Amino acid sequence: MTLDTPMAAMDRDEISKMRRSYGEIGLRESELNSNPISQFQLWLKEASDNPMVVEANAMVLATNSEDQPTTRTVLLKDVTEAGFTFFTNYNSAKSKSIEGNSKVSLLFPWYPMERQVKILGSASRISGADSDAYFATRPWSSQIGAWASDQSAPLSSREELEKHWAEFATKYPEGSQVPRPPHWGGFLVIPTMIEFWQGRYSRLHDRIRYTRDASTWKLERFYP
């Protein structure tokens, strides 16, 4: 087969037969931390240590704007008792969606471990000082990229993007202090629900959900 030879598309029957058998590792309430943030941090560490998991901190962020849900992948940059933090362009589609409806969902799909974590909550901007502090730790090239990209806006060509990057690279040469763009910063997702999912045999998966009740967390098991 050459590069010019088209690959045959999978038909419905082939897709419907795609399946895998899950393992015997399960979740028991007695073995889980009473604090879901602590439990998440444990699973994140295990995912990070697993060589089969690519970017354990990658999460699918779902927002809903004008009754149109949208998803995209972003990177978790901090998790504390306060919640889950990620950074982005405040002029982007995701940011505008959050400004219109702060309710969001996060999903961590750790497929090689037959695990996922789903989080529901509300997102809000973090302080400028906290965004400044994180921005200062980013690689120089990423700092320049934050200036060069008008995220979610139409782009005429790849060359246009690279031209913008070169312009800001000249303005802020490597080794200089690059200020944080005013349109770039972090969001904190304050969770109201955190669900841990572990794949099991015969599709009898384990789903254990923590729901926030005032200052405490209620733990329940759900049908898969």
C-alpha cells in the first residue's frame, strides 16, 4: 500500500464488533478515601506513573453555550481542596462559553488503566496574581505562543500564525521576561460531584460517586 492508496473505511458491522474485556480490578467503598480530592490525587499519581498513559493530566472539558454542548481537551495544572485549575485564552470559545454558563464537566479518560474520573462543577477565573505566577513558569516558546494565538478566531493560513509567533519572539527575545497577556489566565473548577469508574468483566463496571453536601461528601455506588 502506498501513501496514495486510500484505506478502506470500517463498516457498521465491524464497528459494532469492536470490544474488549475488562479486568478483575474493582472498586470497594471501604478502600476509597473519604475525600474525593485525595482519592483523585492518588489515581492521578498512578496514571502519571503508568508508561501506557499519555499525559495523565489531559482532561476533556465540556461546556454548554446557547444549548450547544462543546468538548475539547485541556491540561490540568493544579488540584487542591479548592478544585481543579486549567489555563487558557480568555477570548477563546471555551472561555466565552464559561462566561455565559459556568457549569462545566471534566473527564479524565485513563484507558490503559480501564479507569476514568468524571467531575461536575462550576468554573470561575482565578486571580491575576495566580495566573501571573503560573505563566512565569511556562517555557519561553509557550509564553510567546500565548501572545501569538488569537485562539478560536479564523486563521487564513499556517504561515500567518507562524508570522505572529515570530513577531512576538522578536519583541520578547528568549531570555527576557515575557509578561502575561491580559487575555490569558486560569479557571478554577469547583466540584460538586466526582465519580470514579473502574472497568470490570461482563460490563459490570464499578461506578462510585461522591456528591458534595454542604461541607461534606456523600458517597454512593451506581449501576454501570
